[in-house]
Amino acid sequence: MQVPVLTSENGVTVTGGGEITRQTLVEALTHAPDLVAADGAAGTLRGFGLTPRAVVGDFDSLDEATRAALDPATLHHVPEQNSTDFEKCLTRVEAPLILAVGFMGKRPDHELAVYNAIVRHSGLRAGARRVIVVGETDVCLHVDGALSLDLPVGTRVSLFPMAKVRGVSRGLKWPIAGIPFASDGRIGTSNEMAAERLEIEMDGAGMLMFLPRAALGSVVAALRAL
């Protein structure tokens, strides 16, 4: 277990090297106001006039001007190459909620690594980190247990398994009971809400849920209620 570089009671927004708009960042910070940068994302934050409470990574993309402008006590160099900068941040932050911004939509290999990390280091069960990956069009979370969500009828709900997993649902147009999901088999893209409340429960780790970005507030509320 890693020693935390930041402990927050309010929630943490972790920023990455992908596209980050001011609107997305402002929305994330309303839910998770403490700011952490993964390596070179500190330069993006500097461009917005923001200073992270911690910068974590191997520092291969942290430019010298940004580094010089930061308090050295906030710089946490992790040189090992067995984990990504996102995973380095995720495993060194303690907070009731973590929003990951700037990790969707740029490099597919980096994005897949993020999903791998949230399956291994986050979830819904007691004591697990609550993590939402926030993009410009979608949000994503790891569903490894029971979750209740309030969403408008017709909202897209996509399920993508990263492991063999089964579950049950109430409120989806196409219920998932009895389906043997697997990353190399059955997946669940483009399901949708048939009622205003979704009840879903998976029998183990590995299921990613993708929802429209507009669902962020509902997902935050659901995770805080666990």
C-alpha cells in the first residue's frame, strides 16, 4: 500500500494529459475541489491559472517552467515504470471521491490503461476508492457490486466488461440477468433507461459503465450515498 501524498475530505480531481476544457474542469471541481496533476497536466492547470495541491508522476512530461513555478513540496516524483502516471496518482490519494479529467479521447492506449487501473483500484464495495472518469461526452465508472442511479428515461447506459462477470438489473430496456459478460465475448453497449431509476448489481469486479456526461451529477450523488 502506498503512502498517500494527499488526503482530502472533500474529493479530489485528478487531471491528465488529454484534452481538458475549462468547463469540464470547473464542473469537476464543484464535486471534487482538491486538485492533483498527473505529471505534465500541471502545465495545463498553470495555463488555467490553477495550482495543484500535488503533482505525481515520473516527470517525463513536466516542463521546466511549470516545475520551477511550483512549490517543491507538492512535487512527488515516482520514477518506476511499472505503472502509469494515472495509477501513480490514484494509489497515492485518499478521498471519498476521485474525478479523473483529461484521460479520455486522446490516446486509446492511455485511455485503456485508465480503465484497467479503475478496475483494479476502485469500486463500489466498502473501503474501495470511488472513481469517475470524466470526458467531454461520457463518464465512466467501475461497477463491482450494487448501484442505484436516478436517470431520465431513454438515457444511454453502456456496459463493457473487462473480465468475466454476471449481474442483474431493474430499469434497463434490456435486462442483463443471465448474460455471461466477457471482454472477449458478450458486451452491453447502447442499452438505455426504461424507467427513471436504475438498480444494477454485478457479481464481481470487471464491469465498466459508460453514461452521457450529463449524468455526472447523478453518478456523484449515487457514489456519495454508498
